[in-house]
Amino acid sequence: MEEPFVTFETGGTKTQKRKIPLGILVSGNGSNLQSLIDRIEDGTLDAEIRIVISNNPEAYALERCRKHNIRTAVVDHRDFQTREAFDRRMIEILADSKVELVAMAGFMRVLTPVFFKAFPMKIMNIHPALLPSFPGIHAQKKAADYGVRFSGCTVHFADEGMDTGPIIIQAVVPVYDDDNGESLAERILKEEHRIYPQAIQYYAEGKIDVIGRKVRIQGIPRSPEKPLYNPPLMNQFALGPG
């Protein structure tokens, strides 16, 4: 299959820009999948979803794909004797679909080194916490129970560790005294839907360099040096000394 292109005009001249062929791994509802679909369809994200793979045949994410005519495959991990065999089957499907970048979107399985060797630094994941804090499952509840004042979400390149790969982009949200895991998760999810398409767009535009643990985004201005406070500073403390 030929690589898809999007045509746009610059100074009266039509040029072409390649769309990144995506493979997406899901297990459940698929709200982050939906955010990627929406950004692709509105022209914001230069990507094409070649295949969506679910380990859960009942995942609602598959219904989202049917509504948008996106190819799917169900690879039930319970049908395989080892994790490696399960991963090899997914690799076969992704390779047949000529996928370049793999995006995990609520995929609830731990990948093995077999998978990472097949797609080195080409697997993205989104995590509902400010890594390296609160890796693993139930991150929102852990953050709320711990009493942190800020939490958020992280898009990172996945590696063989548990949520340990190089960080691409993060978003920060406040945590309130009366938050629990559910209320915090709802606030974080809105930001997940913003930063995941952005991270993939950085990749599509060739702006990402990985140097050791650090990800450098080319051609992007620095975030403003504006501190955040929760709870907010009051009265003379907000004004500063003097």
C-alpha cells in the first residue's frame, strides 16, 4: 500500500505532507482512541489509523472503530500460552498493516521485550499521572489519596520498564481537597485528549529527538516561566516581597 499524503497550499504552491501510519492498541472504552480519530478527521493530526488491535473482544473501542470504518483485529491474550507469543501475533498484524508508530490507548497488557525490539522508540503510551510519580494502575486514586496538589498526564515513549520511557509532553491539573480517584480522573482525561494527538503530531512533523532520557522537540517555543500554586497565594504573598 502506498503511503497516504495530505495536500496543502503554501504561498500558492501545493505541497504534500506524509501521514504517519498508526497502529493503536486498546483494551476498553477507547476515549483516547476517539480523540485521535477526531483530530485526524478534522485535519489537525497528520496520521492514518491502519489498524486497531484489542485484546478484549468486548472493548467499546471496537465499536468506535466500526462507526468510523477503521480496520480492527481482536487478539485475545487468553488464547496464547505465553506473553511473547501474544506479542508476536500483534507484531505480525502491525507489520502486515505497514504501521510506523504504535500508540497504546488504554491497553491493559504489559508488553514483552519481543515487542519493543520490533518497534524501538516507536511506541507511545499515555499515563494519567505526572511521571515518574504514580506509575502503574490506579494512578489517579494514588495521587488523590497521597494528597498531592498537582497531578496530570504524560505521553511518553514506552520501554521495557513500567511507565519509565522518555517523556514527550505533560499536562498539569490541580488536585483539590475533596478529590477522589474518579473526580481527578475526569479532570485529567480532558487533558489526555489534548496532549496525545499533539505528541503524535510532533512525531509526524519530524520534530522529536530522543537524547538519552530526554526528548527534545524542535522548533517549539519554551513554555512561559509562570509558576502554579495550589492553593493560590493570597494578598501580599501573591505580590511578592517589597
